[in-house]
Amino acid sequence: MTDPWTHLAVGILLPPFFGALVAALFPDRRRNGAWLAAVVSSGLTFAASLGGLAYAVIEGPVRYHLGGWQPPMGIELVMDPLAAFFCAVVTGMTFFVFIHGRSVVERETPHKAVPFYSAALLLLGGLLGIVLTGDLFNLYVFLEISSLAGYALVAIGDRRAPVSAFRYLILGTIGASFYLLGVAFLFMETGSLNMNDVAEVVPVMGESPATLAGLVLIVLGIGLKMALFPMHGWLSDAYTYATSTATAIIAPIGTKVAAYVLIRTCFHMFDPEFVRAEIPLADILGYLGAAGIVWGSIMAIAQNDLKRMLAFSSVSQVGYIALGVGLASPYGLIGAVLHTLNHAVMKACLFLVNTNLHQRLGHTRIDRLDRTTRIRMPWTMAAFTVAAISMIGLPPTAGFFSKWYLVLGSWEQANYVFLGVIVISSLLNVVYFFRVLEKVYLRSDGEAYDDASEREDAGVRREEVRASMLFPTLFLGASLLVLGLANAYIVIHVIRPMIPAGL
Amino acid sequence: MIELLHDYYAYWAIMLLLVIGLYGMLIKKNLMKKVIGMVIFQNSIILLFVAAAFKWDATVPVLDAAHPTENVANYLNPLPHTLMLTAIVVGVAIVGVAFALLIAIYRNFGTLEEPELMERMRGE
Amino acid sequence: MPIAETYSSSIPFWALVVSLLATPFILWSSRRPNLREFWTLLAAVIKFALVLTLLPGVREGRVAEFVLLEIAEGIELSLRADAFGVFFAVIASGLWILTSFYSIGYMRGHHEKKQTRYFASFAVSLSATIGIAFSGNLLTFIIFYEMLTLATYPLVVHSENREAIRAGRQYLAYALTAGLLLVAGAGWIYQMTGTLDFTPGGVLEEGMLSASGMRVLFFMLLIGVAVKGGIMPLHSWLPAAMVAPTPVSALLHAVAVVKSGVFGVVRMVGFVFGPEVMGAYGLSTILAVFAGITIVLASLIALRQNNLKRRLAYSTVAHLSYIALGAALLNADGFTGGILHISTHATMKITLFFCAGAIIVHLHRENVTDLDGAGRAMPWTFTAFAIGAMGLTGLPPINGFLSKWFLCMGSLDAGAWAVLGVLLLSGLLNAAYLFPVVYRGFFCFSNQFEGKGEASPFMVVPLTITAVLSIVFCLFPNVLFGLFDLASAVADSVLGTH
């Protein structure tokens, strides 16, 4: 008799799909029901993910055979600490964004609310499927489910949104197709689609050109989905023209799951030695990540729209994860996984701030922000400040510690390029975040703060966003501090068990 | 060389399709032509699976007295073909979404030519 | 000296967080200035009292230790109140009380805006400073070091005009780059030794790295701490930061922040690299050369400054390097002198800044050449200024003489004649840029300040106290807090001598 808790593996997966169906049933005038379905189902799956994470950490990995079919015939779900961790990150962020999103969706796209929530839940379900599945082709299907939902979400936006969604679709399809092509090669060589099987067969077969080609194609395809430099072109437009809530849902989690696939493929399915030695794939990943870090930061500095700036900053932050994977060492993996969590929380918080600003000011142009913004929305800006400090990577916020492990990993391999990139990018982050902070906290016209400005400030009324929006923003901001202080606990108890034996 | 071409002609054809599809997606300026390229690209991968699963002198895995089951080599591996059914469905769904987006784009901007589109978007 | 006996105590932690806890109260009572200042003063007094309770233990050679939590895998957020830390904490928290009184007079007299933000940042800065003083390992040090950078940024940009914002940017650019170098260097050390604990005598050993590698590591850490310590060529944020209100310049830019920097230098020299490594790889010479050049050049530049606060800022730059120079001598007298100079320079320079602030608020003069006859209007202030000036020059019976004496002894011990020369030359230069202020105040006759009396007692009393303290600490170096014993105990622990 199997332990009933192992059913959590499928328990994570069911609520979003079921919720998507339920949400779609509501008529437009009852769209609050769709919202409720989204919140409840994402909350349930969040709880299930946390439970699954606890189970996987304490009891060890769960291999769940769907319908009782043994692999390689049947599809298996793998809930090990790594997968459960990513599930928890993904579902947690979505949950908070859903709570936050009701009034935003109501304001921005009221009559598309029902399909919006339905598509968002499908996206969530697809991403969770990618994380949990132990089957290569099943992963492709989930990849396309999440992508299709993602295209639809991005397309619900302003007039330009369909164009960016179309571009996203073309590039996303190329990425997914490359992945499928890679799977074809692996399948031809190993005769199995089960990741575990493949992992066992590959060392016996020895390396063959087809296996290598398969690995490279998979990494290429996933790199595109992950917006790894130089394949990041689709990301900035897609994030910018989508609605605020759609961006807040996709940005923190979309690229992370692709990063997860990268970690799975490079370290679990293949021997890390293989990835590192036969072809310098890990190095290539690391250097592309490093280039992305610098390039994304520079582009972020050049932007005037807050949302677009955050989009480019995502390109740069994804680079950190790729860099950690590229180090192909325990510290690198710790840094990458920890940064996935930290960046998801930071980005979710920042995009929620962006949404709050849009709600109250009607725009998110940096040159039009001034200190009245802060007086009108002090708590929102406080959350922004904490998240910005964390993005820069100053202790004791969470962002510092992922960088710390990456620094340790770079030293371990004496990779001075990575080290330099980490240092430089933090400084570039300072530039684009303090540009905003200076504007909202200080008088920006070059004159001293005097009696006149004090009178001016006294005339500005506080108009913070409603509690349902403020609470998730502040909660995520505060959790950055908690995550920072608790990082050792997370690393030792959750991330250490994820490290594959070969590293 | 001739042998290589002859023995693997199916793969060469698939590769050609792959390249044509990629070319269409990345280089063509018309969005509809991009979709056409995308379909060619996806189908070339489906064909690759199908071609890889094919064997001379083997038959579909349906029990047949003429092909004794002791000799498994007589049967094709059915898995890739069934997988490709799923992949075709996925492909159709993508084309559907792509068409929906194209209609929305045409409604908003009145063109599907990328350079014109860029110009009109910049005017926003 | 044997390994110090440690005992577990949460006092260092409470001494650290008391001002952090006061911050919400300060922000909350922004509309009631009296209540707000009450919180500041209350926190300052409690903090000082808590630090003082650590003194007896330290004087018996016992170290209070408090481990908060594991902050990164294998590294704890630990607070260790050893002799050096307590020494620095006593000075910083003691002077905070005086500065808080002075701030009240200054900020109200000057009709400063945004006083709530000012007092809140100040409280956080003090927490960070105590954190730096009590850091038990390099990562903890870095955490509080970055916290200090962020907490002082609002103080630098306080007036929010173009000049202040530019100074703020410069400050951030310098301090954050430095912080990142520290992080990178800490990563390297952790990679090599597996520990980041501050250990008397150092954690690095000869042969761990090639000579050039060791130098690179030294430069990374040195630059990291030297930016806040104002060692040339990394000093230029400090004069620029003088646009901040004067109490900030007085406590933070003469005591807490900049001393955190040189405190870090001494920590690196004595507790990370250790005297042997410093000597074996010629690192101490590098440090001494930079410090010596800074002392002379900064004094020369100070001569040319007409703005009184900027003149004092360059003087601070010069005097901070005294401390680094003392550490670079690697002998007992040098170390003792350098560490003593942390306290002596603190009382003297804070006196001078308090005087400058009183002059700005009361007479609305910022330039040295406008001060003719000011001493007759403000005799207390100018007398205090004269005491501070004499002390910086190194004349007895002001405490500056004491630290300089030990520094000279140390340089003789080490046979470093160049260092001795630098110290004596700098004494002359100090006289040359400080005494004209006193001279103009008392002896140049002008009736421009007729009818002006002394400044508000909130300002005059603190500056008188610091001036008196400067004298007391010279005549009775051990009388109040046993600072001299502490300084020589630190030197002994680092050098392993008695």
C-alpha cells in the first residue's frame, strides 16, 4: 500500500486544470466567480506544493505512476525536492498575484476577465506539469499547454499586445520544436522517453553524436523559452504590452520553469561530467548567462518605462540562473536554485508595485514619477525599495545571498569572468534602481528642499491602493527580508538534497 | 556519398523542410507566411519521428498469424506514431491561436506586413 | 596573550538593535518633534549603557559572544564583543548621546526640513556601526557595512539639491563598489580557509597563495574598507558628503562611518591577514605607503580649503590614515597608537565639527576668511575649537598627543624613519590649517558680529563636553573607560605578545 501522501504529486497538478474549467464556465456578469476559482485553485495547489515539498524533503522523492502504468509504458510524475521546490515557487507567486489582481483586471480588461483567469490557470497547470513530469514527451505537451495559455494571456493587453504575442508565439514554437527535435534524437538513441531510463541508458551507450545533438537541441530550445541571451528578444515586448496582471503572473514564473528544465536535463538526465567535459555546454551556458546579465542590465538602464525596465532586468536575472547552472558545481546549483526563488519573489513584488502605480497614476513612465508618488503611495514605494535593494543584492535581503553562493562557486572554479560580471551587474542594478528611488524620494529639480516644497508636499493626499492589492505587495516585500535571513535553512534543508550525486 | 544520399534520403528531405520552415518563420516579412513556415517546420519534425520509426519488412503492431510474435523485429514500434498524433493536435492548436492573433492584429492595424506594422505601432 | 575566554550573552545584540527598534517610534512620532527626539535620546542612552555593561568583562579578558542565526551555509551571523569592538562601540555610542543633543539644537536652529527622516537614518546608522564593531566574522561585517552605506545615503542627500544628489551618487558608487569587492574577497577567503571568523593574528597563513595572489586579495579587501576609511585615492566622496547637516558630518563623517572604515582596515590587518602574512608579503609596506601619502596630501589640500567644513573633512582624511599607518607598523606601540587614535581623533574632530556647525547656525558663516572677530562673539565655541586644533596638531595636554606619541614610538621601534617624518610633518601642517581659524576668531578685529552672543546651549554644552573629554583622556587615559588598556590589549592579542 502506497503512502497516501504520495498522491500529493498529482494533487499539485489537478487544481489548476480543474479550476481553469470551472473558471471558464462563469458568464461575464459573474466574473468574480472566475476570480474566486482562480484564487481557490491556486491556493489549493500552493498548499499541495508546500506539502509535497515537505514530504519530498523528509521522506525522499516520490515517483508517482499515473493510472498505475509502470514506466516506460506509462507516464510517471517525479516529485523530488527540486521539482516540489519549483512547484512551491510557481504556485506561491501565482496565488499572491491572483489575490492582488481582481481590481486590476476589473479596471484594465473587465470583459475579458473570465478567459483571462481561465488561461492563467492553464498556464499555471502547464508549468506545474513541466516541473512534475518524468517523461520527455509529456513535458513537450505541458510546454505547449503553458505556452498557448501564455500567448493568450500576453495577447490580452493594449492594441500592440497581439503583435508581441505573435512574435512570442513564433519564437516560442521554434523553441518548443527544437526541444521536440532533441527528444527525437534522444529517443532514437535510447529507445525511451522516460527521463530516468534515459539517464540510465546514456552512460551505457557512451556518447554518440546523436545523443549530443539531442542534448544541444534541447538546451537550445529551452534556452529560447528561458529568454537566455541572445534569444531574449521576445521577452521585452511581450511583457511590456501585456496587461499588468498578466505580466505579473508570467514574469516571475515563466522563465523559471524553463530554467528548471535546464537543470533537470543537464544534471539529472545527463551526467554533469558529460555536460561539462564532452562539449563545453556548461561553459557556453555560463558565458551566455554572463553576457545576458550585462546586456539586460544595460538595456534596463536605457528604458524609460518601468515595466519595460523590469522586463530587461528579467533578462539579466535569468542570466544569473544560467550562470549558476553553467558553473556545474554544488555552489553554482545552490546559487541558481536560490536565485530562482529570490528572483521570483522580487520580480513578483516589483511587478505588483508597477501595477499599483499604474492603477493610481495611470502610467509607469519613470520620467514622470516624482516625490508626490511616494507621498501618495508610501507603502507601495517602501515595498519597491526593499525589492530594489534585493535586486541590487545588498544584505540582508534575499538577493545578496544567491549572489554570495554564485561568488563562492566562481571562486571555486577560479572563473574570474563570472566574478567580474556579478560585481559589475550589481553596480548596473544600482544605477537603474536608484534612478527611480532618487525620483520618488528626493526633490528632483535640483533645488534644495525648502519651505515651499514642504507646503507642496503637505497638499498631496495619501491615496494608497486598496488592501487587497497592498497586502500581497507588502507580503512579498517583507518575505524578501525573511528569505534573506532564512537562506541558510533553505539551502541546508531544501536545496542540498537536490544536488545530484554526480556534481 | 551517393550511398549516404540514397540511404538517408528521407532525412535529407526532412532537413530541407526544416530549413525551409525556419527560413519562413525568421526571414519572411509577412506574418501569414511566417505561420506557413511554422507549420512546415513543425511537420518536418513530425515526419522525422515517423520516418525514424519506420522499418522495412515490418508491420503495424496488430497481432497477425503471418507474423509470429516471437520475432519482435517484425513489428513497428507504435509509440512514435501515436506520439505524433498528439504533436499534430498541439500543432493545430498553435495554428489556431496564431490565426486568432493575426485577425486581432489585422483589426488593430490593418496590415500583416511586418515593416508597415512596425511603423504603425511606433505611431502609438 | 591566551585565547580570550568567551561567554554567551545577548547584550551585544540588544546594544545593536536598540536604535533599530527606536526607528519605528521615531517615524511614528514625526508630527511631535519633542517626542521624536525623546526616542532618539532614550535609545542613545540605553545603547551606551548596554555597551558599558560589556566593559568589565572585556577588561578581564572575557569576550561576550552571541550567535543570532546561520546566515549563509556554514557561516553564522555572530556578534563578538571583543576588546577592539567594545573600544569602538564605547566611542560611537557615547558620542551619539552628545550628538543627539547637539542635533536638536542644530536642526531646529537651522530650520532643517525632513528631520524625521534625518533622525531615523541616524538611528539606523548607529545600529549598523555597533554591528560593525561587534561583528564576529567577515560576512557579518559586510552585512552591517552595507547597511551603514544605505542608512547614511539619506543623510548625505539630505538637502536634496543638485549638489547633494551628486554627492549621494558618488557616495553610493564608491561605497557599493567597495562592498562588492569585500564580498568577492570574502568569498575567496572562505574558499581557501573555510572560515571567515575574525581571529587575533589572522586566519590566512603564509603559502596559501602566491605573492601576487595575496596582494590582489589584500587590495580587494583594503579597497573595500578603505573607501569608507577615506584612504587616498578613494577619499573624494568624503569632502563631497560635507553637504550633509553638520551633526552628520560630526558623528558619521568624523566618527562612526569613516571609523568603521579604518576599523575595518585594522580588522583586516590584525584579524584576517595577521602580522606574519602582512610582513611576509610586504603588504604592510603597501598599506603604509598609501596611508603616508594620504596623510601628507590631504593635509596639503586642507590648507587650500576656505570652506571650514571641507577643511575639516580633508583633515579627517589625513587623520584616518594615522590609524591605518599605526596598524601597518605591526608592532605593539604602533597598534596601540593607531587604535588610540580612533578614540582621540573622535573626540577632537567631533569638537571641531560641533564648533563649525555652531558657527554656521549662529553666525551663518561657512568660510574661514569670514570669521574675523567671531571668537569674541562665541568664546566658548572658539576655545573648544582651539583645544581641538591643538590636539590634532599633537600638543599636550590634549589626547591627540598621546596617540601620536605612541605612533612615533612605534615608527622608531620599526625603524621606519619615513613614517616618523610623515607624522612630524603632518603635525606642522595641522597647525598650519587649523590655527588660522583660531587666530582669525580671536585676534583679527572686526565688529561684524557685534551683539551676537554664544549659540544655543544645546550646541555649546556638547562641544564643551567633548573638548573637556579630549583633555581628560590625555591626562588620565584609563580613568573613564580604560580605553588605553583596551587598546594595548588589542595590540597584544593581535601580535601575540604581552
